[in-house]
Amino acid sequence: MLECNGWYRFSFVTSIVNLTASDSPRQCPSCLRQVAPHEAICPYCGHILIETTSTGLLDDNESQDILLGRLGTARFNQKMRLLLRLNNSKTEFSFDPAQIEALVIGRRDPITGDAPMVDLADYDAEALGVSRRHATIRRGEANALSVLDHGSVNGTFINGQRLIPDQPRILRDGDELRLGRLVLRVFFQPLQ
């Protein structure tokens, strides 16, 4: 660190440790499971398996491969069912494509008894910050589902990113949908 006119400048050394090709699996130091030698991140616990001293620049093909590997499909059609599964639970809400025009998610009103299509009241929704009309899942024209936050007090999040109220966001297979602190997993399942 160097001082210059009252400001501090940091100098960084950029280097990347090369991975050595090996055919034998290696052990993750975090979860102690066997991991394929080509894995950079442990698929079981997410521990980073390569050592770097700073960030290296990916070429366009590498960054696109990483992005596609992480994101599920956004395509939802008449041959699929939408599953919303409560995180760490076997409880799930299942919807056929014909049922999805505007699926309101929230909790029933204890005074009027009005309930949304996805009623989370029985799952401690109020204590977890879920509003009565928290968000809506809509089916669009382009074989895609989107979610819209209704200006809820505690927010709606997709994969950790807070949604801007009243602006639709595309849902993908495998997404984590969080309403306040209540987490749902989104799955697109082929109809049998």
C-alpha cells in the first residue's frame, strides 16, 4: 500500500494457479467428499477447489459455459407442470399449465378468509415475513413464467437478488424464490 497525497493506493499481483490434470478424484477439504479432478468447485458443498491469488479474466466461451451450467431453462410449455417446493421440506404446490394465468402467492387473510392460490399461512408465513398478496407468477406468451413482487414489505428474491416491485422477472427451472424469509424452490416437471 502506497500513500499519495493523503490517498492510499493498493497494488495487486495477478496470478492464477494452474490446475494439474489428473485422472484420480480428489477430496474436498471442506466436506471431505470425493470430487472429480476437473471440478473447480465442489458440487456437494460449493467450496472453491482451486487456489488463486486474484481474479483471472475468462474468455467469452468460458464465461458463457459457466452461466449456462448454473441457470436452468426458462422454457415452460403445455407439457410441463410447475412445482413450488418449500425449502428443506417435502411440501410442494403443483400446477398444470392450464392453471397458470396469474398465480398469487401469499397467505390467507385471517379476518376475511380470502386466500391466494398458493396459501403459505400454514407454513409460518406471517412470522417469516410473507405478505397476504406477496407476489404473482404469470405465464407469458413466449413459453416462459415470470414473477412479480407486489411491493411487499419484506421483498421477493430470485436466487438472492431482490426484485423491483411491479417489474416482472423470468423464472427458471431450479430457481430459489424467497418471499421475506420463506424459501420456495421452482421446478419445471414434465407431465407424465
